[in-house]
Amino acid sequence: MEIEKFNAIAAKPEEIYQLGNIISSEESYFYVIQLYNGNYALLNLETNSVVNSSYVEKSEFKTSKELAKAYYTPCDHVIKAKLMIEENFKEVK
């Protein structure tokens, strides 16, 4: 998987943490806001895993606002990106 970053958009935390947005963080990771088991969650696009940090008290977020309150840092930006997924299939005989 490769993410081609077009530009970052600064916004308020509640605008950044909306379903489907791709976020660039201070650690240079990319996350997408998604629903996971009926709750809002961050999916790390590098590891393909839901973020579950030990420094966040609550792990289930019913709203994107709750998620933003728990995870937002001033370095977070929504990015416009193009996601390219390559699949290598081998022909089975």
C-alpha cells in the first residue's frame, strides 16, 4: 500500500475527526477514522490495526467528538490522499 499525500488541511479537532477522513499525525503515520464494532476508531494504515493507546482511558467512542477529545494533537491534519493498493496474484494450476 502506498499513500500519495496531496496536501494537509488544518481544521478544528471535531472537523478533523470525521468518519472517512485520513489524518496525518506528528509521528508521520496515516490514520483513517472508521466505525469499528459500532464505535468510532482510528485505523493505522501502516499496520492495518485499530489504535488502542495505553494513555487513553476510554477505548469505546460513540461519537467522533469523543474520539477527537481522546486522540487529537495540534499536529494532526486531514489530508487529501490517493490510496493505491497493489495485489500480486500468482496463477494457480
